[in-house]
Amino acid sequence: MSAAIPSPVQDVCAAIVTYHPQIELLEQVIAAVQGQVGRVMVFDNASPGEALDAYFDDLRGRGAEVFRSERNVGLGSAINHVAHAARAAGFAQILLMDQDSVVDPGMVATLQQHLHALQARGKVAAVGPQFRDQRTGEVAPFVQIAFPMNRKLFGGPGQTVDCDFLITSGSLLPLEVLDAVGGMDEGLFIDNVDIEWSSRARHRGYKLYGICDAHMQHRIGDLVSITGLWPSYKRVVHSPTRLYYMMRNRVLLYRRAEVPRSWAAQDFPRLVLKFVGTSLFLKPRLTYLGAMLRGLRDGLLGRQGPMPTELD
């Protein structure tokens, strides 16, 4: 006998932010989540192409709501826009989704069940699933910030993990909490938006939980071969543009009062290692080096918002 398919969680709106998406992968994302929520809302950050235009028209015909921005306003602004629309439509919670995250069957219902149970015990900012990389199969841990090293907690079946932050994709947030804590920081544009919001929520007395019985497939960066002083191997790397934001936003967050000092203390050595390793072993080296140096400079100067000119 096949397992029963959970009914859609009607008071949850899925918010999917897209930027130059692969249509085939995005269709997997939407197909996996649409039957689990009350509505799917897509916010596209100025992605061009007639094929994508036709796909979004098709999505509207299938009941999804699609917002098209004429310029790339970043992840934080896109989430805030969809949250406003979801709130106006009467939804209670919003499920944040990237364009490359595929939820497992029943994930949304599992998250909401745990959210309600945890809310009975205290203030909860968000709950999130345990995810694995679609390409490597590696399961990502939940994290508690500590010095000199973060504590990585994998948990197990039936377990709930009290953690210090959740990645944006897959997180289920009550809209009333978003109102109380405030929306996503639009100035960060993309990277570390999750760290900043999680830290702000915890600073206001809320907790975040990883739900080990909720699962999702996710992609982080690109897999490339690294060659150098040791045998070549594959690892996840990011584009020069993403490296700009990673460097800049880390420096910006080091100054934020609501971000734990322990996070800044243990993250700074990681920043240095990432800077050195990327500069030495990724090609084209000058492109990567220039992007990271610009990010560090703009972080020290306190600059926010979109990068002045795209790097790739």
C-alpha cells in the first residue's frame, strides 16, 4: 500500500525567488512544492528570455502568482515583496525557497506541525528542514555558533535541533514574527541575509529550529576541479559576483550589534582562508582576487545595496 499524500497546508504560501533560472530545474522546484502549500508566489529578478516569459505565463495558468521586477533588487527585497503579498492574501506563514531547492514529499506539513508544537513552548522565529546537496548527496548539519569552531549538529530521525541560524531556502516563517522582527535586510542584497535575520530574531528572544524529519535537496555554488599542490578534487565554489557579496557582507555584519561576537570571531579566519585559497587555486585568479578585494573595500566603507557593476 502506498503512503498517503499529505493534504496541502492551505495557510502557507511558498515564496520562490528567481534570477536567470534553469526552467527545467525551476519546474522541479515548483512541482514538488505546489501541492504542499496554499499558493506559490514567484518573484523574478529581471531574468530575460522569451522561453522564461512563456513559462511564467504557463505558471500563472496553473494558479501560481508571478511578480516580475524590471531590475535585480536582490534576495532580501524580493522576499519582503512576496511576504507583503502573502500577508495581504491572508496567509499565516511563508515558506522561503530558492530556485534550485526541491522539497521532499510532506516537508511543509512536517515543518508546520513542529512549528505549532514548538510555539506552544516559546517564541519561535522559524523552522527549517535538513537538506542534502543534489549533486554530492552530502547532508548539511544545523549550526550552533561557537568559538573557535561552530558546533555542527546532524541530529537524527524524530529530533529537533535548537540552532543559531537557518539557511533561507526551506525556512518556514510565521508572518507575525516577520512583522515583529522586521523584514530581510535589503542592503545586504543576497549573501548572509539569513545570518543577519536569524541573529536579529534571536536577539529579540526568538528561537530557530532544524527539523530532522523534514528534508529538502539543495544546491550551493558550482562544482569545479581544484588543482594546486595536492591532487585535484572537486569542491563547491562561487562566482566572482557572489564572492564580492560574501566578502563585503561579512565585513558589514562584523559591525552589527545583533550579530554574535562569537560568529565574527570564528568567521574572520574563514574569510582569510577563503580569500587566500580562492586567490591561489581558482582561475582566472585576477578576476576572483579583484572581486574579493572590491568586496572587502566596500565592506570597510559600509557600502550596501547592489554591486556598482556586475563582475560576471
